Amino acid sequence: MPWVALASLTDLAERNVIGVAHEKLRIALYRVEGCIFATSDTCPHQHARLSEGEVIGGFVECPAHYALFDIRTGRCEGGVTDRSISTYSVKLEEGRVFVMI
């Protein structure tokens, strides 16, 4: 699996999420306590974009039905679904955010 540059570190504000696309894949990138995380950008329940949700601690809240997903593990911690989301490995190089896809 290749490392793909998806954003600049300056694109990510602390305690924020952005959505990015690579080919047909939608990925949400987070910056929490100075660390960068990557998950699927799609809620498994109603396919809402998690990048439109709110970051609460180490979780992202789905904007459609308020389920909370752990951005480190992908595990759903409450809401109308118990399905997890995918997570991806992240690395920083020269101010760029790379995700293993």
C-alpha cells in the first residue's frame, strides 16, 4: 500500500477535521493535541460526511445522527449504529500529511 500526500499540515487547524479525496476514496483528516489522524469520511449508517461533523476530544460526531466515532480506532461509541469506520496510518514529512492507502 502506498503513502499518498493528501494535505499540508497548515490545512489542519487544532481540533478540526477536513475531508479529502483520493481517487474514489473519501478520507477525513484530524488534528487533535498536535497529532494527525485519518479515518474514512463516510458514516456507515447514512453515509454522511464525517468531515462535516464536530471533533469532540478524540471523537468525531456524525452530522446526520450524532454517533461518535473514535478517530484513533474507528470504533463507534454511541448513536444509532454499532459499525466502525476505517482508520489509516499517517506520517508527516516536510509539512505534508501522508496517508497509507
